[in-house]
Amino acid sequence: MIRRTVEAARQRGVPSVVLTFDPHPSEVLRPGSHPAQLTTLRRKAELVEQLGVDVFAVLPFTPELSRLTADGFVHEILVDKLHAAAVIVGENFTFGHHAAGNVETLRTLGKRFGFVAQGAQLQGRTLPSDEQDDGEITFSSTYVRSCIDAGDVSAAADALGHPHRLEGIVVRGDGRGHDLGYPTANLSAPRFAAIPADGVYACWFERSTHPGERLPAAVSVGTNPTFSGRERTVEAFVLDVDEDFYGQHVALDFVARLRGQIKFDSSDGLVEQMAGDVTRTRELLGLT
């Protein structure tokens, strides 16, 4: 969709615009139902800029906006506010009060207001024959969330086109990792962040103060059952770096899942496993 939008804008000599809503419409319509957030607004802006988009527009989603009819949305937002020459959406796109409008509605209204509307074909993949449900999987935010919730970050990356990213501020932990010889940066993620299933992952670690510099990290997600932990945490052991990241804004790009969460009988067993996790992380990130 974005690629076609950029191409269409260049052909017409006008700016390309990506329009998104914030907060998520479901939270406004059904408070408490906010789905896990795959991408922060900041990250969305970075990604669309990388794709050549000129303008990233964030439209506040309010109860008043939700009550706009399909005609009203097109007239007030697409025509009056954005002066759209071409509108590109997914082929299953719906809009307006009670989702009354669709791609055909857009085409019809486009003829009235002077813009063209296109529905982009949905993307997906064919499931391998050895999987339980043969057939086609359509990529969607719901599908990606289900992959992340299951810990299948590789499948999520396949759908997204890049690794799933989790951002946050590094906060103080209990210091146990340091005592074990594996000091970790403890990530405080945003409220609705999509956090992968409990387990250990190979990730790339990036600081906002060092954009573009990626550091390898073995990341643990879970409650630290060996020490009878209760609070779910995200802890990153950054390889080959002796630095305190406290207070820094960082990002974790999840590349692969190493294993699930394990409760060990002793800290010695945990340390031995962590050494193996670090070796495996190097392999998965292509560092060996």
C-alpha cells in the first residue's frame, strides 16, 4: 500500500501521505479492549520515512470521529483536510459509522470529489503441507499479534518485513543478573506493547542515542521462575558490552526464539544454560 502510494504521488507531483489513527479505535469504542501495540507512533514515523513517504499524519480518534458517516469522513478528512488526489487502502478496508463504507464506496465518492481510489491486494503465505491447517494465511495485525503472543517472532518478522520491535526505558532491576555474571538491561515497555511469549530470544539491541548501531543481545521474557519471580519482565543481556544502560531509551528487535522459560533447581544450572543461550544467540545473529 505504501509503495503504491509513493508511486502514485510521484506520478501526480503531489506529496505522499500515510494516515493513521491514535489512540486505537477499539479503545475509544470499547474502553479496555485496546489490542497489543505492534508499533509505536515514533517507530511508524521512522518506517514510513524509510519507505519514501513525505508526510506521516496522525488523526486523533474520538467518539465524534467514530460517528462520521462514510460520506462525512471522505468529505471532511480526505477532501477538505488532505485534498487527496488518490487514496490507496487494503481491499478489505471499511470506514465510516458502523463500517458502512468500503473500497467501492471510496471509488464512488472519488468520482464525485475528484480523486481515484484503489484497493491493494492482501498479502500472505501458503502454509507448509506438514502444518495442521493447510491453506493460505493472510497477513494482518491480528495474525502478527498471534505470532508474537505465541513467541513465533520469526513468523511475525516474515509478515512484517522486519523483526518485531519492542521499545522502552531501561529501569533498575534486582541486580541478580549481575551477580550471576550476566548483567541485564531491564526494559520498561509501554502500557499496550506487544511482548512476546515467555522465553529466551536472540535480539538486536539499539539505543536511541546511537541510531543505527545494533548490539547483539540474549533477551529473557518471563517471571524468573528459578527465583520464584512473580512480575513479568523483559531483560536483555547485551553481548560484549560493559555498560550501564539505566535511563536510556532502547529498542529490541526480536530475531528468533531460543527456548521457552525453564525453572532450574539451582543458579548453577541457570548460569550453564545462559552460557549456551549466548552461544546460540551469536549463531542466530550471524556472529560466528
